[in-house]
Amino acid sequence: MNAIGVRGDDRWRRHADAAWLVDWKPAPFELRGGTTQVVAMGAGEPLLLLPPLPGYKEAFAPVAHRLARHHRVVTYDLRERFDPEAGWDVMLEDLERVAAAFAPRGAAVLGHSLGGALALHWALARPDAVRALVLSSAFARVGTPRGTRFKRFVEQPLVLAAQRWLPERAAAAHAQRLAARSGWVYDPRCDARTLALVREAIRATPIALAARTVRLALRHDVRARLGAIACPTLVISGAIESAFAREAAQELAAGIPGAVRRESPGAGHLHPLSNAAWLADTVGEWLGAAGPRPL
């Protein structure tokens, strides 16, 4: 079996709440050229969850079981090996396969960060298949607002290096200090379990994969096409995210007709992990009120 989906280390389960794992049962799924893993849980209208960089489905573990109370939740590991020059086309092909298997009549789609960019591409390429769109800490294009270069090009690499290579105890203490002052993508809502889950992901990610996904993100620019998105759209970001994330959310909300804007209180970029209950309640209530368009 040729595994081509990103694969984290199962050690993340040591840090998981038992409720996350009750119906968290990954199963192999065939893509062109190999297999990835899919998790499907719950019953009701389908809701596809598209994960952030580098593509681990586990980014949704704290929120998936909550959303599954009222929806058929489906998430999967994004492809690890791809040519960044043609990456979005390949990612869309993979999503097409997953959607055809688990939501053949269309679905609501929630994408976080890089997954939000993929959700935008999907809504533009297959408007018939997207009943509602939730863009979580997403972006129409990657930019560097004034005054943020230090954070992006100095602080971020240093944090990643510390979390990847420091001994476990030192890395945990470093992450806790950052969370207390809302450093990097952390926020004070990030408990030890969340910090450990993120650390496991950082340590498991091959540097080459991180480079490919960053290049993929840099090739994303749908600003000129936002007005073509016709489905109900909810734009969410953490209330204390970076300047880039806040500006990106405002750009999406302004450019997509009828888009609704919400902020996760007291949370940063990791709000699907650090404020999962709020996200699940907000998305569930909005989907119920918005009435995803019939197909």
C-alpha cells in the first residue's frame, strides 16, 4: 500500500481527550497514486473538514466529535507528495474523490488556514458541490502586513526550531510561555494537551513537506474571484490572531457577497484546538440558521 497522505505520529493520542477518540477511526482511502486516511463520524448533512498546513486531519480532533452531533463529519490527510506548480489542481482532484465517496450530493465545507484556501478553490471550481462555506483563519492570498516581517521571518522559524529540536520538557515549557503571552500562533486558551498536540505535529512534519506546502500557499490568490462565490459563507478568525490573519479575514468578508464574520473570543490561529466548543457551537448554529442552499 503506497501511503501518500501526510502521516503524523500516533503518539498524539497520548495527549488526546478520551471524547476525541470515541469515533475517531481512520480508514484508508484511495487517491490517484496511493492512499490517504479518512475519518468519518456522526450522521446528518455532510460537513467536510479541510485541514491546515501541513495537512494533518488531527488538527480537527477536538472539534470533530462536537460537530458530529448534528452532521456527518468527514476529514482526511492532505497529500504529502505533489508538485507545488500543479499542487492546487492535484489537491482539488483528491477532494473530488473524497467528496464523491462521502458527499455525492454536496456538502458544507469548513477549511482552516491552508484548508481554507483549498475550500475557496473548491467553491470556485465546483459551486454545485458546496452547500455552505466556512472559512476559518483563511486567506485570499498570502501577504505580509507592515510591521510583521520580524514575526514571520524571525520569530516563526525560531519557534518551530525550538518545538522541533528542544528536549520534550524544555519545548513544553517554551510553548507554555508563548501561550501565556499569545506568542506565535498560541493563545492563553491553549492547554498542555493542545500544546503537546501541536508539538507532535511539528516534530513529525518533514521539512521538505513544509517547504512544499508553503510554496503551495504562496501560489494561492483568488482575490479577483471572491465575488463569484454564491453559497452562504461564514468567515471566522481568532480574536487575537496576527495582523495578517485579521486583515485576510476582513478581505474575505468584504469580497464574498453576503459573507458573515465571526471572531473566536480570546483565541488565536489555533482556535479549532484551543476554543473547539465555541467553534462547533458557532458553526452549528450558523449552518442551522443560514439554511445551506439545496442542490
